[in-house]
Amino acid sequence: MSQEVPPHRTADPLLVAGAGAAVAVTAAGGLHLAGALATPRVDPLALTVSDYVALPGGYALLAVAALALGLVGTALAAAARRAAPAARAVPVLLLGWSAALLLVGLFPTNPAGVPADLAAGVHRYAGALAFATLPIAVWLLGRALRNGALRGLAVTVGVAAGAFLVAHVPIVLAIDIAGSPRFPLLGGVERVLYALVIVLLLVTARVLRRTAPDLVPVPAAAEADPALVGRCPVEAGASGVAT
């Protein structure tokens, strides 16, 4: 007799997203604490999170935050491939988002007042790619799953990401606005966007957890009887008590 092989399961996306978000937020909190204690004090409303790289330990904390969120992207890509197999672009975009975050973490931006070098250029364009791909991926996933709330949240994040990227045009092109090449409150805009990204990741993970069939725990009765593997918990439980 041939032995039934249990279905392959991916990592719980909500568990990975929660852990990754916690690591990223903790690292960002460390950056802001260092910035508040620095002399002169770093203004979080004016400077972006990437600008904290000049602080002691700033590069390491930024890299940890980026890599943690990148791991979340890989977990979401694996779950999306099973939850919405027809939406083939979604896992590709999520993996592209993770790869972009890897580059963001490995290549720091230039400190304030220092001319941009190659590493800063890679950081900028990888960051732009990350902000652009995530809302597109989640919107496509929401369409495939017919989840209007997920699509709406993706649009909100996409609009915020677009506004943030447009605000960088004066910096990249060295255009002065009111005597300053920086867009006013750029750091504040970025932090709102980061908060929206964390929410989007957690909501997407929750939707995938509820949708992907291989993330549902297999009851003990199903583990004992291979014929019950793949059936829903109610059916397996009913079969287990039937006389």
C-alpha cells in the first residue's frame, strides 16, 4: 500500500509578519532614542529614518529593520502562492520587495550634508522600488481573493507612497523649495507611510492565514487517519466521533 504524504505547509504568515514587524519597530525605536539623545538632536519630522545612519549603531539598526521586513515579504510570497495560485505576479512582486529591502539594508544612504555616492544611489532606488511594489502586490492579491478591504488599504498605502516618492524629487534634482532642497516635514510623512506599511503587512498576513488551506492545523484524528488529511476540521471531527 502507498503511504499518503501530508500536504506541504508554509510558515504561518501572521506569525512571521508579527515577529518581523516587532523587530523592525524595535530597531526603529532604538534609532529614534539615539537621535533624541544625540547632540545636536535629530529632528524626526525633518529627517528620514535612513538619515539616522550617521548615528552610532545607526547602520546596524537600519539593516536589522530592513532585513526583518524582507523576511516578512518572503513569508507572504510563499503563502500568497498557495492562497491565490492564479495571481502569479503577486509572489514575484513580494519577493522583489524583499530583495529591494535587502539592498536598502546593505547600502546606506549618504549622511546629511555629504554628497551622494554609489551606495546612496542604490539605497534611493531600491527604496523607491520597495515602496512601489508592495501596494501593487497587495492590490493584485486582494483582487484575486475578491477582498475589497485589502484592495482599499493597498490603494491608501500606494497613494501615501506616491506622495513620499514625489517629495524626493527636489532632493534628487537639487531644487530649492522655500530656501531648502528638502520637502517640509519629509520625515513625518515617511513615518506615517511606515506605519501604514506595517498595518498593510499584518492585514495581508491575516487574510492569507485565513485563506491558505495548508495553514489550517490538522486535527489529531486526521494525523492518525491519512484519509482525513486535507479535509476541514469540522468534517474530520465529525468522522472521528461517528459510530
